[in-house]
Amino acid sequence: MNRLLSRLPAVLIAAVVLVVFIGLVWANSRPSPPVLVIVPTEVLPTAEGNAWQDILRQGFGSNSTPLPTVAIPTANFQPPTLALVAADSSALSPGEVSDDGAPTGLPVSLGSTPTRPAPTPAPLATDISVTAQVVTRAPSAWQPPPLIPPISRDPYGRDHYWFLRPIDSNAVNYGLDYYSFGSDGNEQYSLRVHHGIDMANPIGETVRAAGSGRVIWAADGLRVEGGVFENSPSYGNVVVIEHDFGYRGQKLWTIYAHLSAALVVPDQLVNAGDVIGLVGNTGNVTGPHVHFEVRLGEMRYAANYNPILWMVPYVGTGVIAGRVTDAEGRHVNDADVTIRNWSTGLIETTTTTYVIQGTAFDVNFDPIWQENFAVGDIPVGRYEIITSVGGNRISKIVDVLEGTTSFVELTPSTAATAQPVVAQVETPSGE
């Protein structure tokens, strides 16, 4: 019995080993799972790969607030202008221009405009047909839009911007700077004293009426029977309009010279902006342009005034007019005037004072301003006006306002008068 008990642990150990062996054999006898081999490959593109497409496809943002947009203007541009108010003569301060009873703030009506229908224009004799003269070209530069006449924004009613520009904004509708009104050209071009302004453009550029009125001359000045315009061939083909409004009780006329063709006839009624002719190079010219004049009071050569002070400035610009005089108050001829932008220090433009020769054919000072220089289309801002009289530099600061004339007077300062020296005799004190 004791021998049996001593052998029992060995039997148990053998039994356990047998069970473990049978379990291993059973486990190894099951089929092995297939081996998964992973081979790195390039990911193929799919139609779903674009994240922005996914977002848009899902309608992202369809319920969000739309971004603000600016409406595209469809109406014609209308520059803002102030309401016209007739100037009150009581507003004039002492020393200002006195009121002689004629209005100074608005154009003067010179009677009712005839109601008869305008005559049908007849073609004028020219060397080449009108259609052959017309120039079709893409504008190289557009000028700023002009203000709408008539305007007079000066607080004392001294301004008189009654006229449109006779040339469109997609062409040159400003005067040549080297041959301004009242000047005799420059060192390169020595010319007669200018009674108007010249707008240089190709032959065939449209010329328009600066204001409403009646055509009193429209002919080829070199061929009209009985003479030429004002007995001078210089003007070439000319159109003259007598306007149905005036200034301070006086009539106004505008003249358009050197045309390649006049497209109106005498006695025809025209409105401001009507086509009246085409730019040309007839008469005494150095190149094609339209010569534009303003006459007041009389229809004669010596009744001319600076068109810069009658023709509306561009939007956002004004006019600088002034008077350069010597120490005795006399106008200085042909003096250089420089206009310098105060904020940038750069020169805006230059001009010269009028040349007055003391003859019956001199240019005229404005009836109000009495200027001897004027420069138009100066952007709104502050400027220094510089000149030299007798070797002395003179300058003044002016502010330019839109559609308004800024006036400046440049004259030498009066030198101090030398006083005689009086000898002082000392006397003893206390005696």
C-alpha cells in the first residue's frame, strides 16, 4: 500500500504531460489561416479627391449671407453741381466790384429765342469730301468730365462759366500751354499775340457749339464772296455763334476757326453741344486744331476775352487767375508764372502774363477780375504761385476749389523809404 502511494505523483505527472501533448497535437492539426501579404502601391485618384468639389457638391455656404456687390451704373454720368443762385449785390464787401444793375451770377437773357425752324444745312464747297476727312481712332487718353454750365460759385458772383468745351473728352479739349491766351508763343515759336486758345486734334475731330444761339457766320473764309472773315485769311473756315444769353447786359459770341468743314449754315439755330464743324488746318496754322474765341459786347477782333474764364473746368478742378504788377501797380508783360503744388512740392504747370502792346488790337482783361494771366483745370488743393519782377522773387499761396476762380495778386513789396538823419545835441543836465 505504501509502495502504491509513493508511485501516485509520478502517475499524475505522466497524465498531465499526456493531456498537454494531446492538446498541442489537436491545435496543430487545425488548418493555418491564409497569409496576408501587403504590397505598397500608389493610391489611385478618384472623382471624390477634390476637397473644394466635395464642399461645393454638398452645398456649403448656400444659406450664408451673400457678399456685398457694387451695382454697375447704367445711366449717363452726371457730375454734381451746386444749385445756381443769383448773386446779391449787397454781399459785396468794400473795395469789391460794384454792381451796376446787371446780374453777375447768371447768364443774361437777351430776348426770346426765335421759334422758327432751323434752316437745313447746305454742304459747303471743300476740296475733299467730309466723309474722307473724318478720323476714326481709338482715344489714347480720356480727359476728366467737365462740369455742367452755367455755373457761378464765387460768393460775389464774379465767375461766369457759361460755355461747354467745344471738343469731346475723348480728344484734346484743353488749350496749348505754350500758346495760351494773350501770349506770343515761346522761344521756339514767336507768334502774334493770341486772342483765343488752340485745341490741337487730328483733322476731322468733332467740333460742338459751346452754347445755344444763332449761327451768324459759317463759311470757308478763303472762298466767301466779297472777302474773307474779318478781312484776314488767317482764320480759314470759320463758324461764329451769337448766343441767346449774355453777361451784364452785353452779348456774347464764340468763334471756331481753322475747320476742315463747317456743318452749319448762317441763320441756323443751334443748341449747346450740337455738331457745327470738323477740326482742320485751314488758314494760317502750323498743324490741325480748332481756335476757340470768346467775344463780349461787340463782334470785332479787339473784343476778345480769355476763354479759360468762360469755359467750364473739369470735375474736381478750378482756375487760378492773377495779376502781376510792378511796384507802381502797372501790369508786367510776358512774365513767367509757376504754379507749384504745396503738398507735393512738384510744379503743376507754368504760364506767362499777357503781352499788352498798347494798340487797338490788344487782348482784354476780364471785366471783373482784371487779370493778366489765367490757368485752367488745376486740381483742387493748395498751390504756391511764383513769379519774378525786377529780379525779385514773389510768391503767394492760394487754395483751389472746384468750379471756382482763385485770384492772386503778385506785386513787389514796397521798399522802406530812407529817412534823413537828424543830429541829436546833448545838453548838460541840472544846469
